[in-house]
Amino acid sequence: MREDRDEALIQAVLASGIHIPPMPDSLLQLQRLSSDEQAGPRQFARLIEQDGALSGAVFRLAGSPVFGLRARVASVEAAVAVLGVRNTAALVRNETLRSALHGPAHAQALETLWNRTGAIAEWMLRAHRQGRLRGICQDHAFTLGLFHDCGLALLIKRFHDYARALTGASWPDIAALDHANHTHHALVGQMVARNWQLDAIVVAAVRHHHQLDAGELPDAVARLCALLNFATHLHHRTLGIEDDAWETGWRVECGQRLGFDDAEMAEWEMETAALGPV
């Protein structure tokens, strides 16, 4: 059974010395805010303003073309209002993870990883809006974009092969790295996402985002993974990267999962890509 295989691999991952960082106090405060239905941009801003890096990240995303603002936001509270509290929470979690895993010995590889996941997360937002998708929460899409490869951050610090590969000129063959090191970045990512209390749908999508056969995946997870692979394809297209996985499988699979025919998929891709590079 898949669960048995995953459990055996989890034990092997833990035995290899990989350490899942605990949730810091700032995220515990974020969790309390997120569960408070009365908390709004002002309360989230008070927490974010305590950290200059978090404030800067919130300002950068709120001012990006994704949200189409014509004027620069003047305060953290205004930026949170633009993003929405759930997207803001996802961004805070991602920035906190980056800080928790920072290390000068692996700075270049980690920067490559975070730049890629950040770009894909913004493509997720654009594609979600352009496709007028129902049944996929925008904040789930953004969170998955940010966290889908978070397991690589731990593997970079544990295995030299990953660190070396992610300092190269092109994005490496992650499946080959996983095989060579007897691990799986998506499973490690699932462990991080679960430990940091991400939504269960996002946790499952982190684990299964490379799974071409939807099999017994819940529909919400399958659709979210399809959107991620579409956003990844748009990122590759922008950079001029050949995308065999998309052409040989995910193009058709995404259409089937999201209910688009070939013509609708082509139109969606054209319209979203026309918004320009992230």
C-alpha cells in the first residue's frame, strides 16, 4: 500500500539526519490570528511590522503586477488588505521557512529554489484569476505555489548532490536526485507542510504534485495539483525551458482535471502568458 511505502520512506528520511524545523513563535501567533474570525488586516499588520523582512515581502507582493495596482500601497495594513489575510499568512509562512533554513553554505542553491517557487506562486494567482476556476481556493493555490518544493530546502542542507545541482545553470532533474539519494522531496515537503500546520488539502497536494495518475486523490487535491503544473509550465515557457513533462502528459491531464478541452487549454495558456513574465 502507498501508506506503508510512505511510512517506510519517512523513517528512512528521519534516520538520514534530516531535521524538520519546528514552527517558530511568530507562526504560532499567526495561527491564532488565522483562526480568529474577527482578525483583519490591522491585526495581521501589527504582527508583520515586527519583522522588516516580512514587511518587505508583503509590500513587494502587493505591488506586483499580479494585483494590478496603479499606486503603491502606503502601509503594511494596506498591503495586507490587497493580498487578503490568507494569502498574507501563506507569504509569512514561506518567509519564515526561508529564515529558518537560511545558511551561508547553501545560500545560492536556496536562493534558486525560493526564486523559482515564488515565481510559480505568482503564476498560480494569475492562472487562477484568468481561468476563473471554481472549486479551487485562491489562497490554497498561492500556498501550494510557495511550498510545493519546500522539501528541497531540507535536502539541499543534507545532501551535497542537491546543493550542487541547484547551483547549476538550469533546473535539475529532481526525480533523478531523489532516486540517487534514496529519498523523495515531495514526501519531505509533506512533512514540513504538516509540521507547519498548512491546510490538509495543501499538505496532500505537496505530496502528490508530481503524480500524473490522479488515482484515488480527492478531487480538490487533484485539481490543485493540475493548476500547479500549469503554472510551472508557464514559468518554464517564460524562461524558454523545454517542458517534456507538460507536453507528454500534464497538458492533457490538466485539461481533464479542470474540465477544459484542448482549445480552452490553449486559450487559457495564451491569455495568462500574455500578462507578461512574473
